[in-house]
Amino acid sequence: MTHFDKNGCVTTATDNFINGLNYIDGQLKQKKPVIVAVDYKPGTSMGPTKDDQAGDHFVIIVGGNQNTG
């Protein structure tokens, strides 16, 4: 849901960012947890070569929304 630089670091949100947030909010309203992959290591799946095609860790979101966090 974000653009990234040549090192794989997040820069700006994509056009799909709001769709992603709305999806998460919709699932949480139905009491469904959402698993999100996070990739923070340069040169891995978010880097220009997408070497490992996987996130570095995962977060399970079980509550909150765009307005209250």
C-alpha cells in the first residue's frame, strides 16, 4: 500500500492505500482479525529485486479504526 525507494524504504502512499485501510476497517467491524505483513529490511521483498518475496514479520490487528487508531 506504499511506494518505496531503491533501498526498500517506504516513501509515499499508493492510490490503493485508502482501499487497504477501508478493507481493514471493514474486517474489524465484522470482528475479524487482519494479518498484515511488514517488510522493513532493505534489499528484501520490498526492494528493487524483491529477493525473498516475503515480509520480515507480521502484525495481527484486532481492533481500532482510521479515526481512533
